[in-house]
Amino acid sequence: MINRRHFNAMLGGTAGFGAGIRPANAAATPKIGFVYLGPVGDYGWTYQHEAGRKEVVSHFGDTIETTFVENVPETADAERVIAALANKGHSLIFTTSFGYMNPTAKVAAMKPAVKFEHCSGYKHGPNLGVYTIRFYEARYIHGVIAGKMSKTGTIGYIASVPIPQVIMCMNATLLGMRSVNPNAKLKFIFINTWYDPGKEGDAAKALLDQGCDIIAQHTDSPAALQVCEQRGVKAFAEATDMIKFAPNTQLTGPIDNWGPYYVARVQALLDGTWKTDDVWGGLGVDMLKMAPYRNMPDDVAALASKTEAGLKAGTIIPFSGDLKDQAGKAKTVGGKPLDDAAINSMNWLVEGVEGSLPT
């Protein structure tokens, strides 16, 4: 592990390494770098990326060396960290947050011999690929469950930052709800960060006080779940199975399954077959999994499982049918599903979402 606070040591040629990371003592050993937004102990987004890195270590053993840097903000610090990893001989660098897109693209242009992969962005280059997960599929399942279980018909959504990845998931949640309750509504609060347990918990309290009786989140800590556990309200996890923090509250949650992807990309590096790509995988290819369906009636769990199967098979397509925005403007033509480009650039809210996006 390299914490940003200690990263200057690495710039000078000395790095602090944590468990599972091989010391830099063999120049010929391929070096793989990971840049993380939060702490590896956030039990959410970064935690799952770290689980993927550990899978790489387990699979390849001493034939590679891995380095990760945690708590790297989406600022100029990110560019310095990414450049430092490239300068220290890393052959492949994964940057794992949307806000790293421009810094990654800039360093990739300066370091054509190094390979880069950016998670959740859209900028490509000869040595820069992108990858992400169809998180909205899990949110649609959340919506179906909430639509069956909510007594008020209103779900609360703790949003991080107003980018298409978050907006599409908010919309998918309500569309899932409206597939079983046409009058369902969604209220949201943007906390303008990915990880801040205090803000996440406060947002959960505020949404509950506004009449929401189920909480969803697009933030990285279990704080919201813990608030809901205290209040006896159901909620959904984020990025990993957080059941230990809310054993009576968590209904399910998306599990971001990065490990197989990371293993495959490192193998391609070792084989000499690595090339830039644009990967957007979901339930159908196991990049996304669902935590067990718990704390719900059997019929709701059965419907959730059926919905999951439909999403995997492609018989359920969330962004299709008679889609309208908050103003009632049609967003689909003849019920034809939105294509990936339209989903990836989503900057509007569906009917039934209360509130406006930040300007």
C-alpha cells in the first residue's frame, strides 16, 4: 500500500508496501499500478477494486508486482500520482474513479510506452482504454424490490456527484419501481463527494425525514445503511455486500466484480496481446453480481431473482418503452431502447423523480 500522504517517498525511490505487494527488487518483473479514490477500508467502491487487485496477486503470484495508492483526490494530485507510477516503471496502470479521466489521458499521452486503463470514463488513446460496469442493472432490481415493499411509494437516493453514471442509476431505480408501482417517486440528495460517512449518514436521515421509507445510495461507505438499521428502515448496499453493518436492514446490493477483468487484462499484458478497449459489462458477464436477497418476503425475493434473470438474458431492458423526462418530453422513439451512447451521456431525470439536477 502507498498512501498519498507518504507518496513523496516513492517519488524519491522508496515506497512503503503493504501485505500482498512484492518489494521492488526485480527490474524485469512487470509492475501493475492501481490508483484509488478512497481508503481500501471504505467497504464499498475502493474496497472492491482492492479485492480485484488481490485476485490478481493470488492468480499471478511472484510473476508480477502490484502497487496501489489510496486516498488520491480527483485534483492535480491525481496527475502527479499517475505520472509517478509511470516513471517508476509500471507497465499497466488502472485509475479507478471518473474524476481521474483527464489526468489519466494527459499522462498517457506523455508516456506512450505505458498502458493505462481508466474506470468509468470515455476518453481513449493508443495506450488508454476504458472499462466500467452496467451499475444501472442492479439499480433497476433495487427499484423493483422497493416498488413492492415501500408503503409510501417513495424511495430516497443518496447521490454522489451529478455525472451520467449516477444519473442513469437514479433513473433506473425509479423505472424499476414504476414497473410494479406506476405512481412511485424518488427523492434525492447530492452530497458532492463519493466518500464521506458523515454526509452519507446525514443525507439518509434527511431523506427519511422527508417521508422516504427505503434508502438507496451511490456513495461508498456503509454509513447510510447503519442509520437505516438504527431506524428500522430497509435499504440497499453499494458496490459490495455490506450485510454485516445492517443485518436487519440490507435488502441486497450490487457487487462490483473487478477481479476477473483485472486478471484478464494483466494476462493480456504478459502475453503481449493487450490493446485498448471500451468494456461495459454487467450481470450477463458477471462483472456485476447481486448480494443475496434478504429481509424481504419470499414473493419479492422471487420477483427480484426473476428480474435479475431477465436482465441477464436481455429480455428486460430498463431504458426502453415510453420513456419521458420530468417535463413529460419523450426520450424514446416508438419504444426503442436507448443506445449506449444515450445512456452514457444521460443528463436528465425521468418522470417521478422529484428535484432538479445541480447546474
